[in-house]
Amino acid sequence: MDHQKRYILQQRDLNEALPYIVRHGACNDGQLARDVYGSVAVAERRRRALASHRLVKTIQGPGGQLVSVTTGRGAERSGTELGPMPLALAPLLQLEHTLSLVDLAAYLVATEGVLYSTEREYRRMRRLGRVSEDVPIPDLVIRSTAWAGDVFVEFEASAKTTSRYRAILSRYAMNRQPVRFYCLKAGARTRLQVLIGEMGLGRLASAFLWNAAEEVAS
């Protein structure tokens, strides 16, 4: 059986795939194929190789798909200085959100050529006192030579209340922190667009409709 067989690890497994999984917290084989290995067959084989060395393990995710997460040993080998995703804190809804963020990051890299930091990386920087505690913790932070400074990214799988969005936008406004909202539902985008206009934040904040199934090629 696969879990009893030890595969030979490749440099790409350790230098690319392992950090990729740790940075995001979790990913599926299709995402590994798209962003690291180039084909699903190769991604599945290399994921089994990593699992045979107890660097990753698979759990059942949304829709019954296999989702890869790192073990403590894998996190240590990744060189990211991040720990593994706590599985007790990874219910299906959280996993679905995490997988959507993997796709959103890939979309932004493909369409705008950005560099990005994940929420997990940002939280670590905050714990180390390297970033402000005055702004909300974003889902992604993107940067590019096309603009100055970091742009925060929030993924909205469902609409929050108007008062909640107003509070979030106010914190971004106080810190003059540019932010983009990528919304799965049209209602969330509309609510945000109305608030952004009412609060005069058109130069600071923006809201887009985005769906991974439509925007990111498998």
C-alpha cells in the first residue's frame, strides 16, 4: 500500500511543494498540479512521496476531495517558519475558504503578476511585531511594481452585515491601507460598493465579483 512504501523525494517536493502547502495551510492535488507540478498525475504521485516520509497527510475536504496538509515534521522541513494547520481548527467551511484563497492567489499571480503573502504569513509577522495591529488581518497581501506599497485582499464567501462592513472599512480608512474585496456573491459586492461610495473610499477600497470555478483554469 502507498503508505507503506517510501518514495524518493525530489528537490521540487521539498523546495516548492512543501513550502506551498505550509504557506497556504492546505491545498488539493489540482492546485498542486497547477502551481507546482504541471499535471494532476504528477501531483498525486509526489503528494504520495511526501506522505511516505510523513511530511504531509491527506484529509477529506469539501465535496469529498482529498486535501493535503503538512505534519509538524513537514512544516519544520519547509523552511517557512510556519507551523502546520491545526486540524481541530479546520472544519469543512474553513477548508473551503482556504482552498478558495489558494485559487484567488493563483488568479492574481496569473492576471497581474503579483507577489503575495498568505494570512498565515501575515499573522506570523504580526506576532513578531513586524506589521501594524491596527488594521484587520487580511486573507492575502499582494504587492507589485505596478503600484507602491501593499494591497490587502479580503475574500467574501458570503455577505456580512452592513454595520460589519462599515467597521472593517473604517479600520482600513484610518490606516490609509488599500484593500480589495473579492466577493463570491453579488449581494456582498453591491453592499460593499455602496458603502465604499458613501464613505468616500473609492481611491482606497474596491469590490469585485470573483468565482474560482469561473476564473481559475484547472
